[in-house]
Amino acid sequence: MNSAPTALFESYEQDFQQFIGTIGKRLEEADSNERGEERKATLRRVDMELDEADEMVSQMEIEIQGIPQSIRSEYHTRLRTAKADLSRYKKLLKEQRTQVARSDLLSTSQSFTTSDEPYGSNSDRVRLLAGTKRLEDGTKRLQESQRIALETENQGTDILMNLRTQREQIENARDTLHTADSSIDRASNTLRKMIRTFF
């Protein structure tokens, strides 16, 4: 067994390159010759293989920490190359999946028009149904807006009534305070007269 500090890194790198080579061939084949469910199955397999390749890159990142500083920069370059390859094939997989989804959508749209209806009356019905759905959604949103406006109006009325009640309470308290002030004044005058009488 090779005990060099770079041995594990190079082992993971070799496995990674084999996976990436296989992934590239699968994506090329899927793009050129495969259609439908066969292509989807290939893309699912590529997705799993990319996960494996991603794990190998993670292991390479761990192993690089044990490589001597004097040669580590070279292995950092190789690691960056591996990461770039991984990102490139992930992007290619995403693009092919988008193509498959677009193809499925077009196939579904075409199925609405049969050979007995060459002028696309089914398509017209689909558009009509879509328009009706949008109209129903718009009506529901309008009704919801009206409900919210009514609730807001009721809340505003409640707030005004509360404010009116509070104003009345404040006015009553002010009147009570004035009455108390008058009573205090009368009591003070009486007290002063009593003091003058005694002294």
C-alpha cells in the first residue's frame, strides 16, 4: 500500500476522473440519441453519479490538508480543476433536464389537438377555460378585497365609538375635578375664617 502523503488524494482524483469520463459519455449519448423515458433514466443515473463525484471532491479537500506545504499548491490546482469539471457537468445535466421538461410540455400541449380537429378547436377551449379560470380568480380577489374593506370600515367605526366614549369619560373627569377644586376652595376659605376667629 502506498503510504505517500499524496496517495489518498491521487486515488480519489483517479476515481473522480473515471466517474467524470463516464458522466460525459452518458450526457452526450442522452443528448444525441435518447428520447423520452430512456433519456430521463439516463439523466437520473447521471445525477447519482454526480453525487458520487461530489463526494470524491470532498474527500480530496480533506486529504489535501495532509499534503506538505512544499507541494500543496500543485494539488490545490488539481482540486480546482476537479471542482470546475464537476460544476460544468452539473450545469450540463440541468440544461438537459430543462430540455426534457420543455419537450414534455410541448407533447402535452399537442395532445389537446386531435386529427379530427385540425384547426385546434381543443386549443381554443383550453384558452377559453384558462380565461374563465383567470376571471374566477379575479372575482375571488375582488370579493376578498371587498371583505377586507368592510372589515376595515367596521373596525374604524368601533374605534370612533371607543374614542367618543373616552372623550366623554375625560370630560366627566374634568367636571369632577372642577367640582373638587371648588370644594377645596370653599374649605380653605372656611378654614382661614376659623383661624382668624381663634387668633
